[in-house]
Amino acid sequence: MTRTYQSRPVLSPEGEALLGQYAAIHGQAERALFAALAAGANPGTIKPTFMVLHGLTARQYNALAAAVKGKVRSLQEIQKARITDLTRRIEGLEARLSKLPKGSNKRHQKARRLGILQQRHADLLADRTAGRIRICFGSRKLFRAQFALAANGYADHAAWLKDWREARADEVFIPGSKDETAGCQGCQMTPLGDGRFALKLRLPNQMAEHAKFLTLEATFPHGANRLEAALAGEQALSYRFLRDEKGWRVFASTAVEAGGAMQAVAGALGLDLNADHLALAETDGDGNLVTIHRIDLITYGCSTGQAKARIGDAIKQVIGIAQEVRKPLVTEALDFTRKKREMKDSGVRYARMLSSLSYARILENLKARAFDAGIPVHEVNPAFTSIIGRSKFAQRYGISLHGSAALVITRRAFRFSERPNPSRGHGTSPAPVRKRGEHVWSFWGKTLRRERRLQRTSGRSRAIPPATGPAKGTGAGGTNPGVPGGIPERESATSTVRGASNGK
């Protein structure tokens, strides 16, 4: 796994000026290369001319080309996701419009909103069809600030222009290679002891009249031993210099070895991410429920730093549970769009938390800490986990909707059956011969769509009916009144529910 460690380097005023000049050259060349590739140029064909024009070494050009290609791929995926999201929002808005009385003010406002979304959707489709990718180097927010200088805290256009140029020259990326000295030709690191390192940065040829190299010192409070091991093992080391409001930071990335492999026992721990907590379901080797854990995680209303701290604490508890029971972890494959859509169906309270749910950050943190602890992490398709869990396991075990979804996630890693059970009302008779070859998810998809239709036609809230689980305000030792013989649940930051009987 590639791990990244950061530090704030010690820079003299001359060194800071040189690094800023390097970033300006890097930014200008990056924008020019993006424009050339967008016009259909071949990166290999234009390389010699481009290097001379911008005064770059061959390695610096290769770094630029890799960075630009990576940004283009990322934006293509974002473009695709935005089209999908806009399609869903337009369909939902059209459905609501059809129910509003003609001539009403609310219908007028919704119609205006629909027109805006349809125009955005059409523009994105046109860009995707033409293969266009739009990047505003420096950010669109800052670009638009020039049209309202006073409102954005600028005395005049010159003050805005200074910030704009700095924003477009705030980053330098230097990729590494294990075949190069110290793992990187463009920036070479030397250990000085006590977590301190000397970095020798190769400057562009365009700056040769000022200096060819920039030497600086940086202390890495975390990961110094990993960086020293990478240098000793002749591994590749990549560097990124980034300027923020406090000055320059340097990020060093390298591949690291996993922690000692855990001696796992039969079973697994499935993790279901929710807007206000993490649900963990532990099973044995036969897929039977052993335990349900609930770990509170609310990031709504938190600053970025507070959210990171809470996520870190929650993931630490997850890893601790996995180490205690010696079982691998199972998570949903990363698909924020689907997860967001599922949680919107859980009610208004959850919808308010969606904007602060750092879904990707939680999974990245989980994988990194599990890697260090030697705990395997498996990913499964999250399709229909909520409807299957609610229909098959929630009432059966007396657990919450989210706990039952985590149980489905755990069982799916072992390919246990998800067939509906006619005796529990999931079906009234065997499927006809023409449909017996269909995947079981087709049944659950139809079930979910039927429930949503019923909810819409009944005029009630779109929220999914309350899952079987502890009632709000249930104290220690209380039971779930929604389920006959409900299982007690502790009221704490980490709650545990113990299940029983065969769950295969």
C-alpha cells in the first residue's frame, strides 16, 4: 500500500522564492500541456519541443504528463457521476411537479429549478459526447471573486490578481522510480536522524541562471522510519510540494509493507456506514449472527479537523474489535452515489447529515489502519443490502435495519444464500419456469420498487418504515418494543447486541 507522510520544510526567504518560481513554471507548463492534449496533441510527439519551450527536464515533463492525464481521468469519472445524479434529480422533480396544482407559486419555483437542472444536464451531455473536459486552474470560486471584489474581501483588482496567480502556482509534483538514485531523480532525500531529512530538489532548466538545485530540511513527525526503510530498500519515493495559507508543505509517498498477518478464525465482521454511526455485524464460519456493534460517528456540524478526529476514533474502535475477535473486515465497494440515495430514503434527519458524511475518508482510513494491523479487508457489492436485511434478518434477530444490512454485507463475502423465504412472506409460490434463471437480486429489486410505489401513492413520507431495533430513549437493559422478545441493547458510544440461532 502507498502511504503518504507530510512535513513543513524549513525554507530561507531565498529558498521560498526559488520554490515559488518553480511552482509558477510548473503551473504554467501544466496548463499549456492540458490545452495541447485537449486539442488532440500526442504527448510523446510534442515532448522535445515542450521541454525546450518551458525549460523542463525530461523527468519533469513526464511528471506533468502523468499529472494532467490523472486529472483528466478523475474529471471524466466526476462528469459521469454528475450526469447520473442530475438524471435522478430531474426525474424526481418531474414527479413532484406533476402533483402540484397548476398556477401555484410552489409549482412555478419547482419548474424554474427543473429548467436549471435540465440545462446543466444538457451541457454535461454535450461535453461528454464531444470528449470535452473543463478545468479551471486556480478554482472557479476564486475566478468569480473578481466580479465582486468588495464582497470577497479585496480592495482592488490587483489584490485579487495576486491571489489568483498564487493559486495557479501552488503545487509541484515529482514522481519517483526505484531505478533512480534515492528513489527519485527530481528530489533526493537523505536521513539526518531524529526524523529529520535533507531534500535536494532539482530545479527546471529555465532557472539554471539562478540555481540548479534547492536544498532544504524537513522533519517528519510520523513515518520517518518508513521513509528510512524505503531509502535503504531502494524503493520509489514521490514528492508533492503544496502551498497553503501557512506556507509550504511537502508530502512524501512510498510503498509500505503490511503489518504482521493476523491469525484469523472462521467468520467475518461486516461494516455498514450510516450518517450517524457505523454498524458492525460479526458472524461465524456458517454465516450465523454472533454480535452486532454500533459505533456512534456524527460529523454533522463539525469542522474538517473535528470530523477527521471523530472518524479516526471510530475506525480505531473498529480495528480494535477486529483484532479482539481475530476476523477479517467486509465493507461495501465505494459507491457514494448509491449510498447517498439509500440514506435519503431513511428520512429527513439522515438527509441533513449527508453533506458532512465523509464516506470515502472513512473507507480510506479503515483500509490504511487495517493494513497496518494486518487485517484483511474485503469489498462486496452493496446492492439491496438494506431491503434484504430488513426483510430477512431484522425481525428474526431483533436488530436494527443498519445492523441487519451489516449482516447481509458480511454474509455476501462468503456467498451465502440471499433467496427470499416464502414462509416469512417474501413470496407466495415458486417462481415460474421462465424466471427461475433470474438472479435473486431481481426479486429484491422488484420488492424495493413496489414498496416505494406504495409509499408514494399512500401520500406518506418517503422514509423507510422504522426498522426493528431499540426504541428511542431506551435505557440500559431496555428492550426493543418493536420486536417480540427484543434483544437488550446498551446505550453507549459503542453498543453491542448479541444474536443467536441459525442465520444461514
